[in-house]
Amino acid sequence: MLIGELADALDVPTETVRFYERRGLLPEPARAKNGYRIYDEQALARLRFIRSAQTAGLTLAEIGGIVATRDEGTAPCTHVTELLESKLEGVKVRRRQLAALETEIEALIERSHHLNPAD
């Protein structure tokens, strides 16, 4: 498939595909005689993984580490699990912080109801 077809399959701009190639996240594709990039199903699966990993909160550097490990022939399962556990802990910390912020804002709103505008 051509770059436009690959991009359309995952609803991303073609420039995103080129960016991932430059970052080494996608392997250099084969080229047709006219110079067009030709992608296979592996590229589609890799791009799906990248987008899914980003949705899970992984950075492109972290995704690059996973991809490199996989490309070396090693299953990155333990590494991925550790990254995801770390991301989950970060989410839990942010949720606690947001809950505290919510409580503080609610208290300020409640307090504002009892203020005298003349003061």
C-alpha cells in the first residue's frame, strides 16, 4: 500500500508516517520504480502499535525502545509491563492531585457564596 493508504487506514496524516520513519519507529519502506513508498501489513501493524502505545501514555522514546528491542528479536514483554505499571502509577498520582484540587475549588466556591460583596 502507498503512504496515503497507510495513513488513511489509521486516520493519521502522511507526514506523521514520515515522521515515524525519520525517528526510526517505522522501518524504511520498499520503494516502487517511481520512488513511491510501498508499505506492507507489518508497517500497518507497527503503526497501530505506535498509536496504541501513545494512547497509553508512552512517549516516542519509550516506544522506540520497545520497537528496537523487538527488532533485535527479543520479546519486550517485561519492559512493556514495567513501563505501563509506571504510567499507571503516574495516573493514580495525578488522580489524587486532581481530587485534592477539586476539593479545594469546591471549598472556594462554597466560601464565595457566604462572602459579603461589600467587603
